[in-house]
Amino acid sequence: MKKILLPFLIYLAFISESSLVQAFLPQDASMDWQIIPRFSMVMILFIAMYLNTTYGLLYGLGFGLLTDLLYTDIIGVYLFSMAATAYITSVFSRYLFGNLIVTIFLSIIGVSILEFFVYGLNSLIGISNQSIDLFLYKRLLPTLILNGLFAILIYYPYVKYLNRIKETIKEN
Amino acid sequence: MPHFFSNKRLIILLVSIIILVALIGFSMKKRENLTLPEQFLKDSAGLAQTIFYKPANTIAGFFENLSEMKQLYKENQLLKARLDEYAKLYVQYEAVKKTNDTLKAQLDKEEDLNDYKVREATVIGRSPDQWNKFIYINKGEKDGIKPNMAVISPQGFIGKITNVSLFQSTVQLISDNDRTNRFSAIVQGEQNIFGTIEGYDPKRQALMFKKIKVDAKIKKGQKVITSGLGDVFPPNLLIGEVIDTEPDEVGLTQTAYLKPSANLYDLDHVMVLEREMPGVDESLKEKEEE
């Protein structure tokens, strides 16, 4: 029963990304910070860190596909990037002790890996024509700050919830 | 990290990269219609977005109002001054419209390429990664919206409908860098200068207006409008104004940079236009049938 709520929560975060960008983040062309909410990715990274690699991979694949279908024109970019990011992060987390600082650090690393993957693939296809310095200053930095804040905000309730799920998995 | 690249994992990685390339290749070709599961996903997400969007927009609107209040007085003064000008223009417009109507009546010409049907729509979401410049509107197939219709905001042309599901549809903004996102446009002036809008330059923050003849003389501040020659969009929709020109890399054509007239970042309500004149293809088909 507890497990059913998890995909629903991530779906909510996933939908809110689009509404947030539309309602709050619209910028004037003159102030061209690009702040991208990656809330669903952060939540999947927590799963990869606190549950296990398989769950992280599956959620990454699922929500990657959903992102591709709903928010982009091309299938495959997010499918690959989100699953790979979840996998890499869960491998890292095996070597680091899970507390607040490490978790925030790893989610920031994860989001930047995702951003780099997506930037690279999109440049390859020709969808993005932003230069690397613009990408680093105007996009990556503010994005990491926003998602780091989000990770801090959800840390205590979400990790508590994940630990409870972990117990039910162990019992079965 | 000894376990990171064991043989089995390396093979899985390679296979997944091959699948990735295949998927991208498959989805890059132009698809007109969505498959049923895609439509279902889009509709359900659209529904959730509509629920989310209203409270989010109210809060965002509150902050916006606060910052706008400071400028209200100044703006009011300016608008009052403009009002007299408007009255004068309106009288002129009426007169011109009347002559136009009588002339058209003399020619027995009822339908015009310029005629279009307008549908209002609300923006419920936006593609969160800002590589893809899509917005989502709350009107879909059941409201009669079809792919390739032009979408405008009150300030000007913003893009076209790319795909439609039952209750919502996706608008590709004019600033999207997709290969298939091309618009035929003209620079307004004594002589019309033709070219195509091909994406957005993030460094200059301007639309790229390419394939203009190299000897065409374009001044800063000239207006650029849709040409209507592609038989898809209505003509005379304002796109933007020229801020800079520059010869192409090879020197055979030149590129103009346009400041879009509509603010592409701040869109709430948009209008979808449907051309009323039947397209060339349909009229040809009818002739063949005869």
C-alpha cells in the first residue's frame, strides 16, 4: 500500500515542473537565467540512493519515457539520460555514507550529470545551439541551486517514507 | 571502482546506446498524428496540469500585481495620451475598411486568403527543460484544433500547433530550433523581401531570419510578418522587428536578427487561427474529381 503512493508522488512532482515553469519562471528575454526544475529526477535519485539500484533504474526509465513523450518531440533522450543518471548515482552512493550533506551533494551531482547528458544529446541532434559557457553560467548554476533547495526541503519526510518502504521490501 | 565496468554491464551499456540511437532516429521523422497511448498520456497530464496551473498562476499573478502597481500611474498617463491617437486611427480604419468592402463587392470576391477563424485558448504548461520550446494549451481535437494551425498572442505570431490530443494540444514556439520548425516570412517595406525564420540565437536573444537575398537592403526597425505563401498560416501576422543584419558564412545570402514582437516567455492566453480559404491541395482534388 505504501509503495503505490510513490509513483503517484513522483508524477505530481513531474507535472508540477511544467506548471512551475509556466507560472513562476517566465523571464524577460533580457534576464535570461534558465532555471529548470528537475524535481522528479531528484526524487528518483533519492530512490536510487535509499532503496536499491533496480528501483532507481526502473523509475528512471519510466519517468524518462514519460518526459520524452510529454515534454519533448524526440523519444530516447530522457529515457537514456534519466536511467543512466539514476544508475551512476546509486553506484556512487554505495561508497558514501548516507546523511543530509552527502545526499544533497549526490543529488546535485546527479542533476548536473542529467543536464550534461541532455545538453550533449540535444546538441548532437541540433535542438540546442547554446555555447558551453552560456550553458554553464546561465543554465547549469541556477538549476543546481533550485534543485539543491528542493532536495533539502524534501529530505526529512521523503527519506523517512523511503525507509519505511525499504522495510516492507525486506519483509517480503 | 572494480564493479563499474564488468563485461556484462559493458554489453548492456552498448546495447542501450544502440537502442537510444535507433529510438532517436525513429522519432526524428515528422509524425502528424499521435498514437492512442500517447494521446491518453497527454490528455491525463493535461488534466493534471489544468488543476495545478490555476493555484500556481494565482500566486504568481499576485506577486506580479505588486510589482506592477508601482508603474500603474505612469502607464495610465501614457495610455490616456494614446487614446486620442486611437480615435483618429479608428476613423481612418473604418473609412479604409468601407472602401475595401465596396471594392471587394465589385470584384465579386467573397473569400480572402486573409480570413481566418479565431479560437481562444489558455496556456496550461510549458516544456520544463527549455531546450524544447513547447507550450501546452487547453483546447484539443474536440474544439476543432488541427495540426499546423497558426498560434498568436495579442502582440504577434508565436508558433504553430504540432500535435493534438482530445483535450489539449502542443504548440511549438517560433524560437524552437527543430529542423522542421521553419516559417516563410517577409520584411515589410516598399518591396517585399522574402526569407525564412530558422530558430533562435541564444547569444543575441533574437530570432534568425535567414535566406535573404544578399543585395536586399534591410534597415533596423523594419517589421517582419508572415508571408502566407506556405498555404498553412494566414499572411500579415506580425513576427518581430529587425535589430541587426549580417551576411551568411558563405556570403550568398544574409541573415537578419529579429526581436520577437510577442514576449515568448510570458504567455497566458493565446489564439489559434484557422484559415478559412480551402488550401490549394483541396481545390486541386475537387477539380480532378470533376
